[in-house]
Amino acid sequence: MVNLNRKFGEKIKFIGINVAINEKIEGVQDYIKSNGIDFPNIFDRDKKNNQGIWSHGNADTHNH
């Protein structure tokens, strides 16, 4: 997604959604920083919205 954001970010708005199923915000922030993720991210701190998200696992972003 990082590469897609850099290529199409002027036309498409990319937003990361972190649903906090198995993660703490500090770990997510470290991941964002260490992987050069430069688009907005939101985090469900209270774990109230993760039931409405279609993903039932942890997604990972790889820069190939």
C-alpha cells in the first residue's frame, strides 16, 4: 500500500484501519514508522468497532 499511495495518492486516499484485535497502539505505531507508511491510519483504541470489519485476521503490508 505504501507504493500504491506514492503512485496514486494524489487521486486516491489511502487510510490504514487498525482494529486492535491482537495489537497494542505502540506496536502499530512502530510498524507504521519502520515500514515507511506515509498515509493516515486510524486505531480502534476501545476495540468497539472491530466486529464490523470484514477482516478476520491480521493483514500485513510488504514493499516488494
